[in-house]
Amino acid sequence: MSAPESIGIAALLSRPYKYVRLEWSSELSALRVRTCVTPIQCYSLSAMGELQRVLLDVADNAGLVKHFVMTSDVPGVFNFGGDLSLFVLLIRARDHESLRLYGRRCVDLLWWMETAAQLGVHTTVLVQGDTLGGGLESVLPFHKVIFERSAQAGFPEVLFNSFPGMGAWNFTIRKAGFAIANEMILSGKLYTAQQLYDYHLVDMVVDDGQGEEAIEEALRSVHPRLRGTLAALQARSVAAPVTYESLMSIVERWTANSLNLTERDLKLMERLARAQVRKGTRGMSEGAVEEIKKVELDRAWGEERTGITEWAPL
Amino acid sequence: MNFFTDVIERTDEARRAFETNPVVVEAVAHGMEIQRYRTLLCELYHVVWHFNPICAAAASRITDEFAGVRYFLYQHMHEEMGHEQWVLNDLEAIGLSKRQLLEYQPSPQALALCGFNYWAADRRHPCSVLGMMYVLEVIAAVYGGPFSAAVKEGLLLQNDRGTSFLSSHATLDAVHMTELREILNQVTLHEVQDTIVESICVNFHQITHVFAAI
């Protein structure tokens, strides 16, 4: 490694982070980012601030990082997506500007991933647990998406009358097509790793515990043909473009819709937030995924028994 | 960027520190055993009892430059008047008499929380009281609902019996949050904004310690 690169990586690794842990592999010039936002592994403003700082450092040290790898340090959870408590706060405060700011922060992270090939960086993500809403949106722009078999994912926002507003439509359509994007976003259902693979949203499904080996394999297979791969990926974004303006336009709609959520929708959001906390404490297996299944079941029972599609008061 | 958005960003860490404190996490996820819930309400009684005097101290020191904030405080004090009675009712519903409540000695954490707010209104800037209001309303509007639901489930309480203070504030403070956002956005002086942000951070810190000490 040359001297300027050494200075760059030292500075990059030495920043004091609270929610991310960085590891460096000089052999492959790979930066590994492990996220840990306890007790709810979600995209809080502070966590996104740290991620943005890492990404800016990578961009400022052009040519230093060739592989960017993201994983979660929280067992059983990759990411629960948006900071639901913050959403409740901002919606109750009728704060349009802060909701839009939150959306923009998310889009900025996605946009970095979308344009990483132009920076000479290949991106890989390993999902080893539940990833919901914004959590799933955040993995879609990665060049290589690896899921362990037991991981589950979906866009549950429609269950509380919202929708995933930070890239879900753009990236799901690009990777899987309109019909599948419609099905996933409008149903709010959860999907297995295999189903997501069949939909071409995931590139590799490996058995539980094999994720680390899969990362290694993915990096080693792409490394010898990195320049060609990155050039091809840049061409891909010309062939099937996703624009920053389009992403932000959807954020505007998401913001406006958020301010129309009712008290019942917010209570359901709080119920999911509580379930997310339960997953993070006492090592309980019951978490947000199980709560979403209960909500789906409640709704199905309600329709079957009474024909009423509204939920009972929460 | 308006000041409320700035507040959200600058105090996000402090809010998350409250939200992620193990005692708070446990309480929101699973509720609380009865003795600890009684202690929490006794602590909250103290905080609620001092809320209006702190607002009054601030209102009396606010210059005409911030007349809008002063009127906001008048209105808010009127709305909050008598809410300590709700805490008292909840305590009686879960087996603690008024006499026992009045004999309760607030923790150093609760005393420090109130003490800071009196001091900040007097020596920092009277508008810093908006920081106290922000914290209490965020806690009520965002965490009050799930917490009261968890307490009800855990203690098998019927309707709002024993949780009326928490439940009603969760709904009431949703309206207050909007009003608070509007009044915060009227504060444009950076030095005053800084004292409000400081107050929010201290209030989150102290109330986290009130919970943690229970």
C-alpha cells in the first residue's frame, strides 16, 4: 500500500463511531461496515449520520476502497428500516420539513450506493436476519446482495397506510419488474430469502452461518475483474437509470402521505416499534416480523368472519 | 432549515439515549411490576407538580421580545393545571394513598431535573423552559402510549384505571407537539436556540436517570 493510502485509511478507521464498526482488509482493499444500532436496529438520524461520514471518507479517498461490505452486528436483525419513534414524533408534530429531511438523508445513502461504481467501489451486503421497509430498501442498490436462508424481508408499510418511500419502487422495479414491485409493496407481505432470490432481488442465498464465506467468495470472484465489472455497472445505470430527482419526488409523496396517517395508523406503528424493542431485549424470538404476521392474521380473520377489513381498535 | 428541524437533529442522540436506556426499553416492551410503577408515578407527581411553577418562573422573566412564548406558556399552564390529580388518582387505583404520596421523598434525580429547570429559567434564558416542555411532550406523545399499553397488559388494569395520566397525555400531547413546533419556530435568535437545545439534552439526560433509578 502506498503512503497516501495508508494515511487515508488510518484517518478513516480512527473516527470515533457509536453505531458502526469498521474493519479493513488490505489484501482486497475491502472496507467492512458492521452496524449496531441498539436496541432497535434501524436507520436513526445519528446512525445515518455516521454511515454518511464513512461514505464521504471513502469518496474523499478515491481509489483507496475497492470493496464496500455491509453487515449487521445485531443477531437475527439486519435492519428494521425507519426510526418509527421519530416518525411518530414528527407526524404528531405535523412537521413536514423534518420528515422530508429524514427522507433526503435516506436517499443520500442510497444514492451513494447507486453511484458507487463511478467512485471505483464495488458494494456487497450480507443479510443474516429480518430486514423490513427501509432496511430492505437500503440493500437493493448494493451490487451484490447475499441473504442467509432464514432471513425474511418485506415492505410492511402498507399495513399502517404508508408506503416505502426511499427507493423501494425504483430499485424493485429495476431488479424484479413492475408486477413484483406491485405485489411486494401493495401487499405488505414478508418474503423468504429464496422467494427474493426467485424474484432476482437477491443474488445469492446461502445456508445460515455460511454468509461470511459467501462474502469472501463474492469479493474474490469479482476482484480480478473489478474494473470491467464496475464499467459494466456504470453502463447498467445508463441502461436502467434511477435518478436522484425521481427518488426525492417519491420522498415528497411519502412525506405528504405520512402527515395523513390517522391515530389508528400511528398506534399500529407504535405496536411494531414495541415489537422491535422486544426482539432486542430478553433475547425473545417474538419481534416485529411475528407482529406483522399477527396483524396480517388479524386482518384475514376480520375479513373472513365479519367482512370488515378495518382492524379492531388496538 | 427551521428551528424545530434543527432541534430534531441536534437532540436526536439525547432522545435515543432515553429511548435506549435498558430500564426504558424494558418498560416500553414489557411494562413494570407494581411497586416500581408506583415509584415512577410518585416521581412523576413531583415533576408534574413543579411543571407550572417552572413555567410561571419563566413567563415572569420573559421579555416582550418573546411575548409569543409568554402567551404560549400562559395557555399551556392553564391546560396542565390540576393534572397532578390524575397521577394521584392513578396511584390510588393501584393502592397508594394520598398520604403515602405526600410522604414520598423524590429521588435526587427528580429533584435535579426540577432544579435545573428553575435555574435555567432564571439564569440561562427563560425560553429554555421550552426545552423541558419538548422533552415531556415527546415522552408523552411518542412513548406514553406504548408504555401505558405495556403497563396495562402487565398489571391487568382495566380501561384507563391506574394509567389515566399516561394514556391521556399520550393523546393530549399530540396536539401540544404541533403547538410547540410552531412556537419553537418563532425563536430565531441563535443564543436562545442554543439554550433550548441545551435544556432538551439536560432534561432527556435527567429523566433517563429518573427512570433508571426506579
